[in-house]
Amino acid sequence: MSKNLIIAIDGPAGSGKSTTAKIVAQRLGFLYIDTGAMYRAITYMAIRNKILDDQRKIVDMAGKSEIELDFTDGLTKIKINGEELTDHIRSIDVNENVSNVSKIEELRKILVNKQREMGTKGQSVVMEGRDIGTVVFPNADVKIFLTAIIDERAKRRAKEFADNGTHVPLNEIKANLQNRDIIDSNRDTSPLKQALDAVVVDTSNVTIQEQVNTIIDEVHKTANKLGIELNIN
């Protein structure tokens, strides 16, 4: 491959970004980068250090933190300063606070710079988040915006909790997602929005495999235009 491709996948919580992006990356042999895990890890550290109400301390902590992402065997592992945090970042507390932490302007600048460094290390990447195609990599080769109706997104998040041994009432999950949508879409810095040149994929009533195939078809079209040969698994 003569050119490294950047695939940006954005969308709201519960739209299927992580699952879809992982499979797309595996099938294409690209590096998978879960930017949401970075914000979750910082949120977890802020909760643990009791600094959720102090934006300056959160920003200082993030600036001094070495964040490592490793995607192996379908699992994203994240470390901050060498400490493994993977098992902690999907908790209810993190879910309830991550949007408020993510809207901190200086924090976003720090993490966007880290994300750009990860995405320009000499290999093709699939990067997912909320502002990848609009802010992190506005010139990404392929931009995808995943969406789904709120009830379907809530069911998926409920199953995610249940799979981890936690029961959360569906109405609570739905309310949390709606609140996160409002915060994510209306923050001043890097709001969640669809890039004008993004391909919209509604995942409400399609299988994971169908949405993966749709994205890979888009990548294949772009690769053909650029004269790039893909090895699709």
C-alpha cells in the first residue's frame, strides 16, 4: 500500500461505533484507535482522584499523562502512565460523567493532539469517536457517521452492562444517552456533528455485518480511486 488511509467513524453513544470500527479494522488489517476510551480513562482518573469539579486539575492531569492504546484480539486495552485501566472505563460512574469531562476545551486540545500523533505513525487507521471527521482528521480518506434511534441505542447499552454483570434500568440508560447527546452536540469545542462529506449509516435495523460491509465498500471505492490495493479478510 503506497498511501496510508485514514478512516473516520463518528456518531453518538450506542450507535455501534466501537464494535463496527473494530471489525472494519480487523478485516482491513488497519490500526484501530478508540478515542472514546481516552476520554473515559481521563474521566475515571478524575473520579478516582476526586477532581471532577476542577477542570484545571483535569487538564493538568491529562497533559502530564502518557496514554497508551493497544488493540489485540478484538479488545482495546488502555493504560495511563503504565497503569491498566481497561476494566474500569465502562462503569456507570464513567458513563454518567464522561460527556461533561469531554466538553472541557483544553482537555480536547490535548487529546486531539495525542490522537493525531497516533494516526500519523506510518500505518492505515480506523479511528472512531465524535469529532474525528470534523476536527481530528478533517481530511480523512473515508468519513462515516453512524446513527441509530434512541431506543435501539439504549437496548445495546443495557446489554453491554448486563454482559458485564450489571443491571441498569432501561429508562435510566435512555435518559443518560439523551443527556449525553445534548451535551456532546452543544459543547463549544468539537461538538458531535456529521461532517458534510460523511456517509451516513443508520444502524437501527441492520446487522453488524451489514454495516461493516457498507463501510468496507466505501473504503474499497476510495482505495480504487487512489490506486491502492486492499487485502480484505
